[in-house]
Amino acid sequence: MFKRTLFFIAPLALLIGCSGNVQNPVDRITYRDEPLVRDVETGMTQARVLSIGGEPSRATARTVVPGLCHDYILNRDGKQQPYYVSFDSAGRVDGQGFLTCKQLEENQRNLRR
């Protein structure tokens, strides 16, 4: 009985955990050598991120979760890819990925419904 329950719950948990962060895994491979992707880690200060990635193309206040979000544009082989780095209310990195800050906000808003 326990194994049956585990076989049901484990895939369900994986689906739920991944549902709010829809990103293309190929982007992670393509841009893995970019300093923002490679070097930025959860908990870093905003000043440290700025020293790694430079000024963002846009910085916006977050509305769903208190904090700030930086939009960057990564370039490789003539292709532009959005990338965000989000900060909590203390100015520490709490997320990053291949979305715009607007898309991040939409995902977070949808998860709270």
C-alpha cells in the first residue's frame, strides 16, 4: 500500500513543483557560460550581482512577492534571450531564470490563485 501511494505522490509532487517555472532547459545549456547564469547564486547581494552582470536592461519592483527584479538580455550567435534575477525585500537573490520579470510576476500571481 505504501509503495502504491509513493508511486502516485512522487510524480504528482514533481509536476506541481515544476508547473510554475516553465523554462526551456536548452537555454540553460546554451547560456551556461554567461556570467549571470554561471556565477549568480541564491542569497547573493544585489551589489554582487551588479558587479557580475552589470546594469540590467530594466529594474522593476515586484508586486506579488516584495522585492526587486532585474531584466537582462543575453546574446549568443545573434539570438537574444531574456533572463531575470529577482531579489527579496532584503536585497538578496531569491530566483533567476530564462523569463522576463513580467513573466515571473504572472507565474507567481497564477500560483497564488
